[in-house]
Amino acid sequence: MNSEVEQPVEGLIVGVCVVGFHHTRGPEVEYWIGENGKDLSTRWANLPFQSLPDGSHSHEEDYSYFTLLYEPDEAEVEKGNRPTTYFGISCNRQIRTTELLYKSADVTRSTVQKSVVVVARKPIFGPIREKLAVVTRAYFLQGNFEDRTIIDNLYENLVQLFQYGIGEVDLYNGMTLRELVYRFKWKTLVLFKALILESKILFFGSNTELLCSSQFSLVSLIPGLIEHLEDSASPILDTYEYTLKKSNSLRSSDRTSLLAFMGLPLQVFGKGGMFNPYTPLQQLEALTREETKFYLIGSTNSLLLSQKHKFADIIVNVDENTVEILNPNLEGPLHLTSYDRKWVDSIFHAVNETWPDEAEDPGRFDSVSFDGSEDYIRWQFEEYLMALLASVKYDGFLTKYGGPPPPEALLPQIDGNPAVDFNLDFVEKWKSTNNYRIFQQFTDEELFDVVEPRHLSSGGISLEDVQRKVAQCVLT
């Protein structure tokens, strides 16, 4: 399926703001600079709470990633703009008041806590983070928060930096995918399949940046999804589906063409779903609304752990590296088959073999080999997902006969139903989801003629195999 979503006419950077903690009013936006001189921060009541996470005062420096529902005003609607998702990243720090060169009348505590926030139209957190860190530190070091020249310069610099758009590599920059696999091992695949099943997944941890980046790393395992998160901020958004067209052509040497033909990305945050890497307590009410059916969210507040059965099907504790399935209806579908375990264990082994010593940076990659790298992990999951999609289509082909299909209709190299190797309970559960409905509507019924319907641990495929198969189909 192909998306006709156009790149926004506006720039990628919406604005930059400063959020401070007021001793009586709590977190609030103190300053905003952005497009057309408009202060858009007033549209997002929860932005201050998303920018200064619970427990951030216990860290010298921390980062928060979050989504924002953008609803255009009347004039923008007339121009054809529709509600969509914006993305925020904040860097928060604190300083002793004795170190300030200038103190306003509002400064009454021994420390001052603030965050610098960038709001963008795409989740380009990696490239932004580097500049945001430098500017936030410098803003605190100058000892005068009323002088916001450096904030204005950050906005102007980011606008210029991204004026010509971004590439896929920019969206993956700053991910902690290797760390996700290293921490959760085979349960990484459990989380991947839970995401596809549109479960209510809650990440919990005390390190906000790790909490958020772990979720983005998980999302990045679905090919192309990071580029199409426009519907993720609210369960009422479903713009992406209405821009899709069924892909009727396929170029064997073009990965983008192949992914579109295979129905990727799966829209796991379509209507009814929500993704917010950091969700403050002020947003919990949104999770219990009737229109909210599933989500992937993160929290640093232990209050949610005490009410976990109310808010989650699955709890992922980043501090303890544990995954707990709370919904008994998911235990069967999320059980990994022996083929699943063999495949995901091989990925963990590749990561573990190239993991640095404890004293070194966890993100460092100590190998000249492709195996174990972040690109390697995404490539493996991409192949796994394509094999799964082809197997589910073949499963549908087999069952439509109501009995054994005629021998000439079967693929001679495939024994039985390959969907069994992915767990039939999982397959049946997936067929009840919104993203499966979209996948089924916009893909060819015989995808298995292009991608072999076989689990990767039972012989498997590679992208080169797929390209050769497509070339043969085109020739014949």
C-alpha cells in the first residue's frame, strides 16, 4: 500500500519554549518562539507536565520525549489542514539559586528547575538532542534565565538545519535498539508482537530518557512506522488510512516499493490507539476514555504500578528489565513458538557478542561486523515481519477451500501451514485488530508469491531472495 501523505509545507521545527516550575502554580510555559510569531503552547495544557517529568528533580539532567495532538484552527482547516501529531523533546536541569546572577521575585526555593523544549513535526529526536543538550547547559551556566537570546538562536539554528527535510537515518539517530534487545532478550519479540496486537502497553522506569527511547526503539522495528506516526497522539486520529492506495506495482530492487507492496508500515496507532512515550498523571484520564482502545505509553510515577491492572495489559519495567503480561487473554497469543525463540535468541546472541564492557558506553558498537548492529536488528525484524505477513496470507489461502486445497494450488516448497510456526493463537488475535483490517484491505491476496511464507528459523528468506523472486515473477 502506498501513502499519499505529503511533506508539510511548513518547516519541520514548530517552535522552542522554556518551561519552569513555579512554586505555587507548578510547571508552566515561560517563553515561546516559533512560526509566524504564534504562541502555540497555549493549545497544549499538558506540555509543561510532559516537559518536567515526575522525579526529574532527582537527576542533574534528563530528557523527555512526547507526542502532542495538533488541532488546526478555523483558518488552517479552510486551507485543508487536518488534526495531526507533533513531537516534543525536552531537556531539563536544575540549579541552586545561589549560583544565579539574577533572581526574579518568583524565585523562592533553594533550587530552580527548568526545561528547554523543542516541538517538531517529525520525531527527529537524535539530531535535536545533541544541540538541545548544549544549549540547555549554556542557558543554565549564564545564570540569568531572563536572557533568552540563546533560546532564540537555537530555534533559528534548528529551522535552518532542517530546512531541506530529513532522511530515514535522521529518524533512527539516537535510538537505543541494541540496549532494548540486550535488556529484554527474547522478550523483545514478545513486545513486538504485543504492539502488533494493539495491546495496552505501559513502560515504567526512573530514567525518563531511557524510558522514552526504549519505546521509540520498539516502534522502529515496524518498517516505515517512525515516518508515519501522524495518527499517534490521539485515538481520534485516523488520517493515514484515508491517504492509502493499494500498491499494484512492484520494483524488485526498490525496498520502499517492496515494503509498500507488503502493506508496511502496519498502522498500530490508527483509530482507537495512542502513543505517548512520556505520559504524566494529568493525561491518565485520556487512557480510560471510551475511544481509547489500546496504547503504548511510558511513566516514571509508581502510582501507575499500584493500579497496573486498571491501565495495562502488559507492564514493561525498564529499571528491572522485566515484562509482565497482566491480561490472561494475551498469554496464549504472545507465547513464542520454538521457531520464534530460536530466531530471537540468535539476535540477542549477536548483540551480546558485541556488547561493550560495563565501564564503557552501552551504545558503543565494538565490532566491524554488521551482525549485532542496530541496522542488523531492524533488518532481521523486517524479514521476520514480511515472512509473517506472507504466512498469514497463505493461511487464508489454505482455509478458503474449507478442506485440503488441490495439490496444484499449493506451493511445492512449503509443507503444511507455515502460520503455525508463528503461533496460530497470535495470528487469530491479530485478525481482530484495526491494523490487520487495513493490511488486508490494501494488500494483494497472494503476497506469498513474492515473499516465501516460511518462518526464518525454518529455512527463511533474505531481501536478496525476495528480489530474485520478484524478478522471476516479472519475467514470467
